[in-house]
Amino acid sequence: MMLTDALQKAGYSVVSSTNTTLEADILMFVADSTGHGKFARHKIQIRLRDDKGDIRWEKPLLGEAAGMLFGASSVERAMNLALDRLLSQALEEFSSEFFSQTLKKMNQGQ
């Protein structure tokens, strides 16, 4: 759902009946509240597969942040900031010329 929202914000239409698949694997989802600081790190690997299952585009995305709320560290805030940064990266990638050209090439082959 998050990838669908990011694609739509980038100006793409999402059609669920196509043979193209956009996948996301969670590689890391860490939140730590030990020591003096609180931080979170989220990493995903996204890939675009054609109708044959071949990977046509792949990109790792990382979001990380340290959280402070009212002068005190907050793990929840760090997690939210890290996720926001990760989704911002996804939106930038989906808005990129390279991603757009990859989709055009895939559509020409169908």
C-alpha cells in the first residue's frame, strides 16, 4: 500500500491487473533505545519485475533518524522520521527519469 501511494504521488497510475510486479523486501527494521540516544534504521530493497519475472530495476532504500521529543529521546519519533525518509527516497526514485524510462521500455515490449 505504501508503494502504491508513493507511485501515485509521483504521477503514476497503479493497475493491479498488469503482469509487471513491484516488490519490496524489508532488509532491516531496527529501533534502539539503549544508551544516551534513541535511533531507528529501516532498509528495504525494491525491484521491478517484468511479465517473465526478470528484474528490470532494483534499488535499496535506507531511512534512519534519531528522535528527540520535548528534550527527551523518543524511539517512536525516530521510527516515524526514519520511515518518512525512506518513503521520501522511494518517491524520488519513482519520480526519476531512469525509472520512467525503464517503465516505458517495459511497456513498449508488451
